[in-house]
Amino acid sequence: TLTVTQRFSSEELVSWNLLTRTNIDFQYISLKLTMVWGLGVFIRYCILTPLRIMLASIGLTWLVIGTTAVGFLPNWRLKFWLSEWVHVMCYRICARGLSCTIHYHNKENRPRKGGICVANHTSPIDIVILCNDGCYAMVGQSHGGLMGVLQRAMARSCPHIWFERADMKDRHLVTKRLRDHVNDKTKLPILLFPEGTCINNTSVMMFKKGSFEIGGTIYPVAIKYDPQFGDAFWNSAKYNMVSYLLRMVTSWAIVCNVWYLPAMHQQEGEDAVQFANRVKSVIAHQGGLVDLSW
């Protein structure tokens, strides 16, 4: 049980290097170290944070305006090209707002249309990280408020798949909509996180089999964050979304590696659970993560 619960708390660092927060409050060691730490706090909160919030606001505002405008165009090839361009541009602005430094590996394996991109899940910003290098069809529950405004605007220009809460309980309906999307080879690859929750950048936990019952080509992606510069893990039991985003914009930077892995297909005689475990093992091995069966 302890092995599992540790995956839902922030990753422990070997030592504190003044670049990131520790899992305990700051402790006085020496005057020189305290002054350096205080200077870092001033730079992060008073200089970097306002700039990052401004950039993120610009990115989200442009995302709503751009996708809404593109949504009025007829369903021609130009509309789909503009939609992808607007999405990637706005996600890149948001990534600059988080001071993201992203290293993409094996780009020849990037997910293609009509496929399913499957990745390990550490943070809500995983979407921003992946969408900096390509456009995906999102899958998720419909929301109200600001999130709802974003979802409706994005859906006007791109075939994202948003479900009502009642629909999410009907697994057959969800599977059918996803399968119809995958069978259309002109539509963007679907982005899924089969773990269903955020894990703390050390492990990959059990993949839910639903993502592997749809059929089609699976494109595995491994994401690994560098904890030296900022803790990207979202502990939803400890922080709400606003608190989490505040921690992100007050970190020094978000540094990560993304590995695109060769496409995978379900083998003859292999059920969805076995296929899910095989994909999970490949992702864990590439990302240097612990492969857990829970």
C-alpha cells in the first residue's frame, strides 16, 4: 500500500539546489543561503510570475478568439489547416507562460491522423507539452465556467470529443464515439491518458483497458519531467487547480523530455488488458519510470 500511495505525493529530491521547492518549508542554514533563497523568491514572484500570467492570458484569449473565428468557416481543407495552426500557436504561447523547455525525441514516430496517442500522466499541462509539437483531438467531460468557454470554442473549429456527465457513465456510447472518430482517417489523432489520474513522475500505473478496446493504431508517448527546476506533478488531493497553476508560474521552469515511440497494434490472441500492459511497459522503459501493475 505504501508503494502505491507514494506515487500520489511529490517526488522526493536527493538534495535542495535552490532551483525548486523542497517537500518541507524553508529552514535557516546560513545567512548567505537565506539571502540567495530570498533573491530567488523575489525573481520568481515579482518578475517572472507577472510576465508568465500575461503570456498565459494572451494564449488562452487568442485560443478562444481564434477557434471561434475559424469555426465560422466552411468545412474545407483551409479550415482544418487554420484550426491546427491556431491551436498549436496558442499552446506554444501558454507554454512560454510556464517557461517550458521541451525536448522531443524520435519525431518520425509522431502520432498520425486516425490513430490514438497514449501517454503517461503527470500533470494537466501534459496537454500543453504535447500540443506544442502537433494538434490532437481532446477527449473529456464537458465543464462550465471558463473551462466550458474554452471547450465550446475549441469544438467549433476542431472535432474534439466532449461528453456530458451522463454520457461518461455509458461506456458503450463513449466507445462508439471514439471508434467512429478513429475510423475517419482525416481526423486528428485522439489524445488519451489511460491511467486516469496524475502520477508523480516516478512511475506508470495500470492503464484502463477502455482506450485499447477502440481499435486502430496506438502511438505510445513517454513524458518525463526534470524535477530540478520545478515540480510538475499535480497532487489534486492537496492543491486545487488555481493553487496548482500558481505553483507552476512561480517555479523556475518546467523542463521535460518527450519520446515518440513506434506505433503499436493489438496482436492476434491478445486481449485489451494484455495490450494495455504491453504499451505501458514500453512507455515506462523509455521514460525511466517504474512499471507498476496496480
